Amino acid sequence: MPTVSKNAARIASWLGLIGQLCTLTFYGASGLLAPTWAITTLLLAWLALLAIAIRSVRQNSPWGLLIPFLSIALWFATISAGEAFLNWKA
């Protein structure tokens, strides 16, 4: 099994952290569609993912690169489910 070099892992973890910070705009824009309780829950989930991204940077884990993708998937699923099942409208 190939191993990831230390520099590549460091770069991947930092890219994951930067990507996670960029996803905050999506979560902030949710206020146009979602109710307050949903925005609060989404922001708490975003903070938890940010903590995982920071931990991956500290440990130089290349898995941190997946965090922004998980974050966008969670946001999209939540907003789509809210629109479909809870009748959220802009």
C-alpha cells in the first residue's frame, strides 16, 4: 500500500481546513431559506467539522481534505430535505 509523504499530507490537511472555512458562506446564506433552529443546528455541525479539520492539520492527516466535501454534502442534504419535507421557502 503506498504511503503519503509528510509534505503531501500537510498540504492536504491545510487545503481541507481552507476549504472548510470557505464553506461557511453556504451555511451563512442558509438564513435566506431555513428557520432559525435549522441554521443554529447547521452552524453547530459546521463548528464540529471545523474542529475535525483543525485536528487533522495538527496531526498532518491527509483525511482532512475530505472535510469540506462532507460539509457541503451535509449542507445540501439538509437544505434539500427542508425544502422537500418541511416546506422551507425563500
